[in-house]
Amino acid sequence: MNSATQTNGWTWMKPAIWGFYLVVGLEFLFMISPFALHFYSAYGEPLRWLTASPVTAWLTWFFLPHYSQTASPILSVVKPLGFLLAELGLLLFLIGVVQIYGSKLLRRGAVTGGLYRVVRHPQYFALSVLGMGVTLIWPRFLVLLSFVSMLFVYYILAAWEEKLCLERYGESYRQYQQRTGRIFPRIFRISRSDGSDNGFRWRRGLAIYAVTVSVVLILAFAARAISLDAIAARFGENVVVLSPALLADVELDSAYRLALTDPQAAGIVEREQQLLVYVVPVEWFLPDLPLHTEAEIRRVGGGHHTAAFSDRKYKLLFCRPRLHSDGATGREIVARAHGQEPLGLVRVDLDSGQILGWDEIPDHVIWGDIPTPLF
């Protein structure tokens, strides 16, 4: 975005595109805010519509662990990295705003210093960094596709804006193009950005977009498979026992076997064709799972509380996975599920070998009957 940019019919795309990504990509902010219920009263319906068909249900899946601990050092730093990128992107965006509007107020003409010395559109670069951070924090496939699409729209807008700048500033702007990158610094440049391409070539651009989306999705599905290997889980033929805490297999098995000594739990296992069983430390608070009543969530507040735990008391949440295929077994139960229906919540104490009791469970998470992260 340059001070030479003029108003015309394309300008509506800037707030429209960023506004769309803000709604989709910053979904996680609404989930931990007091406005979550109002947000999902509108946004939840499109999510439910997507899950209604096996063709589109995958768009609501998460391709990285959201609340589960993992055995992978790389996956463990993804979310902290996401917050770091989001904060960095926001800071760069604010610096760019100060530069561009400061220049307009002081009537200094085109901005070529500061961040503009490195890239010609630092605000687009900043929003790209912010968007990458958001995608790592809230790694829903729909967010990922929105992020990739946003980058391509930014390229279109940048090319159009530079055409206006060339018309206004002529050769001096062309020289500026030759020493800077368009949206990303030149060390990341993979295509020409000196303005000689006369803007965005639609056929080539659409082909690049299609290839990019395909590659990104392949990598995302691979990351999802790696994530399922890195979380604490036991994949039986019809029952998957998993934990957001990084528990050993023997701990998962022990908690599950103890729960089955209760007739109510045994009855659930006997009558259900497929089951997801979550083993959660009693001290943990995870509003993304149907573990807590509305009163408890309002008392504790939003966000995850997953501090270290000292005893071996667990909550076991028995769920029916929402699937479009009745034949899913083992890993496929988690890999294909687009949600879960809670059936029962039992507390166990492995140290004493006792069933501590059954707790009240909601019909769904507090935000409504929407697809939330499975792991």
C-alpha cells in the first residue's frame, strides 16, 4: 500500500478480503471472548453446513494439534510460534500505518524509507505474517485456504496499486521497484516483481494458485497424519482412547480399563459401533471439549488451563464420533470425524483403583453444536 494509491472500484477489496479472513481466521479470539455465543449464532451455521457433506466436512477439520500435548518438539513450538508471528505482524502493520499516513499528513509524497525500503507493500507483508500466525494458532483447513487465498488477492491488489504509482511517479518509481520486493523481501522472491509483468496475468495466476493450494493441502494432510502419531492415543478397531495430556500408553490403558469396571461405561462401549474416549486430568479445563457445564465455564472463564498435574485422577469422556462413513476403524475414527457427541463423563482414581463418580455433561460445547478441534 503506497501513498500514491488512488480510490477506484478495486479499493473495496482491501477491507472486504481482510474482513473475511478476520472472521474466519480469528475465530479463536471469539471462542475465548464473551462474544463467542453471539459470533457462533451466525458463523456456526456455515460450519454446520460444511459438515453436512463428506465433500466439504474436511474444511472444518484441524490439521495440527490445538489443545493436545505432543511427543514432537517441532509440533510443540507451533502454537507459540503462531502467537509470535501474529504479534510481529501486528507490530509491522502499525509501523506501516504510521509511515504511510504520516507521509500523507505531511505531504511528503511517495514513501520509500523505513519498511518501504525493503518491500513496496509492507502492510500486505505485515498482514501476511499476522495471517500465518493466526493459521498456526487456529489450524482449521478453512483458515488455511482463506490465508492462501488472501495472499493471492494481496498480489493482485499490489500489482494494481503499482500500476497507479508508475503512472504518477514514472521512472523514479520504476527504479524503486528494481531494488525492492513487492510484498516479500527479495530474498524470498520467487517471481519477477519489478513491474515489467504489467500486473497480474490471470491464466498464469490461476494456475499458480491451483498448484499452490494443492501443495499446501497435501502438506496439511501430512501434518495431520504426523500429529495423530505424536499425540497420546491408543487406536483400537472400534474404540480410540486418546488424551490431550502426553500420557504413556499404559496410563491410557489403565484409566480406560478402570472405567470399564463401571456398568454404565461398559454399557456405552457395548452398544456403540465407534467410540472416542478422552482421558483428561481432573485439574484440566478444556472448553473445546464437551467436558464442562455452562456454569463451570462462566465461573472459570475462557481459554485452556492445562497446568502440570500431580495425581492420577482423570476424567474419561465417552463420545460418539460424527462420521459420514459407518465403516471407519482405528485411526480412521479420528481422521474422518468432524465432531463428537458426548455420551458420558466418569472420574477415576488410578492410585486407589476407584470410580469416583459420573459428572453432568452438556449436549455440546458452550458455543453450540459446531465442529471443534478433536485433538
